[in-house]
Amino acid sequence: MPAPRKYPDELRERATRMTVEARRDPVTRRGAFKRIGDQLGVHPESLRSWVRQAEVDDGTVPGVTSQEAAKVAELERENRELRRANAMADSSGQCNESCEMR
């Protein structure tokens, strides 16, 4: 079960959108994370990571997208479950369909 989020999704989206817009303008670019973070009560480093992930998801910056990360996490979870099931079957001496016939 994931930890509860400190900031609601609506606030994250709004803060991210405001910061991306502010960073487009050369006049407001400098200090955008701190200024907008202070206005909305969000830590500037949290805001920086949200904007970075939004840029990756949009394809403007290279990196692992949110969808790819979720897919990898799901596959790792499934792999853990299968390993645990195999270990339980091995310890009980039972054989399932994937066992080779001897």
C-alpha cells in the first residue's frame, strides 16, 4: 500500500502548470520554483521534481515516463509473487504445471 500523498493531485497539477508557464518566460524563469512554491505552500524541491516528471512525460526531456515506471513496478510485483509461489511449491515438494516430467 503506497504512502498517502502530502499534496492533493489538483494542487500538484496546478503548481506544475503554473511553474511550466513561468519558466517559458525569460523574465519570470529565474526563481520560479521558489516563488510559486511559496505562493502555493509547496516545497520548491517537490515542485521541481513534479515539473521534471511532467517534462519527461511530455517527451521534452529524456527519462522514464510515469507509465513506463508503473509498468515496471507491476511486472516486478508479479515477479515477486511468482517467485514466492514457486518457493512455496518447492518447499512443500509439490509440482505444478511448469515442472518438468522426469
